Amino acid sequence: MTKKKNNKLLSTSINKKTSSLMEDFNSSIDVDQRLIEEDILVTQAHVSALEKLKVISKNEEKKIHQGLNGILNDYQKGKIKFSKKNEDIHMNVEYFLHQRIGDIALKIHTGRSRNDQVATDTRLWTKKSSKEIQELIKMVMHSILYQANKHQETIIPGFTHLQIAQPLSLAHHLLAYLEMFKRDLEYFDFSIYGADENVLGSAALAGSNYQLDQNLLNKKLGFSKSKQNSMDGVSDRDFCMYFLHACTMTSIHLGKLASELILWSSNLAGLFDVHSEYSTGSSIMPQKRNPDSLELIRSKANIIRSKSQEFSNIISNLPLTYFKDFQEDKKIIFDCFDELSICLNVMSDVIKKSHFNKKIGVELCETNFATATDLADYLVIEKNIPFRKSYKTIAEIVQFALNNKMKLSEISLKEFQKFEKSIDSNIYQYIDVKKSLARKKTNMSTNPKEVSKKIRKFQKFLK
């Protein structure tokens, strides 16, 4: 009679056999298999620390390292089949290693716990993933910078309350997003800093009974320091919150950009044409192209923002130290990373390939009196009229233009002088939409010279 093969390395309970339902419910391998690379790196570092203590021999260390490398190689080739019976990535890796090298594999868990193991794995993943997101953010920034450089002379209306307000260069508008995404890069720097503490040596909660070389572990795993308190080490998930908060801020900026481009692509605005690769047709209306890519980014941005709340719901009010609740944390950060990554990839391509309308902006500014503030300043600067009085005068002029369906440039000098006798022909210089930009004085303004400086600054930053 053939003995049935046991694909479970060991039981994690001294009690009776758990039910198959509980095994399935308790298993996290469907999610945390994503940590296989980190788990193998952590195990290899731990094994090297054990070898230094002579807990295992040099030859055993070599066999373990080779076995772990083989497991990772097989995983990358799609040859690994995980088992829920082994619960999680840690026990699955240990099981695979035991199948390869025999009982030497049973030594690798000496002096550690899955508690400090998973915390260290997750920190490594968070550091790596933060850096990957940063590269994707830079890719979006490159696309925006490409369009900003191309559209330094393209004039569009700036909006407040979705009402046309003042003339801007399209480049200046786009540069605002580069400032936002630059802050996001800094937020992910903080996420990396927050994750940059090695938990190994904490064991289950009280610390390890083995004098594991912290400098060796940190050097092998790329940490700058180790945790100072073992209980904090195994229970701390603040670094995950930092990562989720950084993702949240990036998603807010993506959603803002997506919303604007959706509005601009509307027939009512006509400022932006979404590239055909990223728009779709209607099932019934043959004339339509819908900005589905941007609408999905906007929706996914809201989902990403909810992840930090989901995560805080898991970790809130938990006493020290480790609880099974933490098993649910990884799905949240993985999902957040996946959603944000695809949004950044799509946005980068949409911005790079789509078309901004160069012609319509000036017309929108002129027909909606976007230089009215310039006219108020004309009366202040050239006629020494207090701003509140000049404001009222120009408001009356704008109402006159509206009533007569005229642009400001179509009002005659005599008609202007009915509202204020001191007005002279210089007022037409202030009506000119193109000259409005150059009239701005502050270094953060839409003045073309300042915009050009900012473009050069970001070109240097992203080089």
C-alpha cells in the first residue's frame, strides 16, 4: 500500500487537526506569494547570521542559499505550485526548500518567528514598491513636461469655480501638476524612510535568543538601521500607512488632472482631444468618442484613496503585539500599488499622445472677458483710481459688453469714456490677451519668462 504524500511541512498547532474549511480560511498564500522574493532574501540573510554564530555550517549555508535561489528561479519560470496547507509564503518556501535539500531546511527558522519575518518582508516590498511608483510618477512628469515645453505660447483660460477667470499659458497650467507630482515623489521618499528599519531579531515579540549580527543583516537586506524595540518591531505597520498616504496624495493629483482633461475634452470646451488609443466609441451614437481612460483614472483614484481607511480599520485599537488581523494588510497595499501603477502608466501615455487645441483658448478668453482684471489694474496703475472704484467701473463695462454682445476690444474709446472720462487708448493694451501674461510680475506667475525658467528647472530635475 502506497503511503500518501504529505505536502504540509509541519503543523503550527499542538491541538487536533484543523478542519479543511479552517485551513482554507486561514491561508494567505493566494495573496502573500507576492512576497516570495523578499521572503527568500530575508531567509538568506538570516541563514548567514546563523552561520556566523556556528548554528549551521558553511556548507549548510551554501546548500540553503542554492536551494532558495532554485525556488525563486522556478517561481519566475512558473514552475512553483503553492499549497494552502502550508498557509503562507513563509511555510511554502520552507516546504519547497525541505523538498530540495532535506532536513537541513528545518534549521532555517532557528532564532526567528514568522512575526518578524513577515514584517521584514513587507518592509522590503514597501521600499521597493515606493521606488517603482516614483519612477512611474517621473514618467508622467516627463509627459507633462513634454507638452508644457511644446505649449509655452498656447493661451488658455484659467478657471475659478469652473468659470473662465484669467488668461494663462497652457504650459503654466501644466507646470502646476509638475509641482504636485514633485511633492508626491517627496512623500514616497518619506514612505521609504519609514520602512527602512530591520525587524529581524525581534522574533515573536520578546527578541531572539541568538546574538544575530544586526549589521550583517542590515547590510545584506539594505536597511540603514534595526528596530529598537522588538514589540514595536512585530506590531508596527505605520510604514504601510505612510505608503498608502503617499499613494493617496498621488491619486488625488491624478484624479484632479483626469477631471480637468475630461472637462477640457468636452464639446463645450474643446481644449483637449483624447488620443484615439485612449478613447472609446458609443454603442449607439456613432459620432461620439468618450474619454474612458480618464474617467477610469478618476474613479480608480477614489478607490485608491479609500485604501488607507481600509488599512486603518484593520490596525486600529489592536493591543501589542501580533495578531492574525495583520494577515489582511498585504492585500490592501498590493491592490493599491497595482491600481496606482496602471493609472500612472495610462495617464503618462494619454498626456504624451493626446492633442491640446492651440487656437481656441484666446477666443474663449476674449468672449468671456478674461482680461477684466487687467482693465481694473489699468485704472489703478495709469489713472491712480483706487482698486475698489476701478473694479466697479470695469464691472459696469463688462455688463455693457454682455448686454450688447460685444468683446471688450470691440468697445469704442468714446463708449469706454462714458464710464470713466480719464480712459485713453492705452486701455486696449490691457485688453490684449497675449499681453496679459507678460504683465504678470511675480516669479510664480504665468509670465512667459518665468514659465520658461520653471520648464528648465524641471528639465534639470528630471534629467
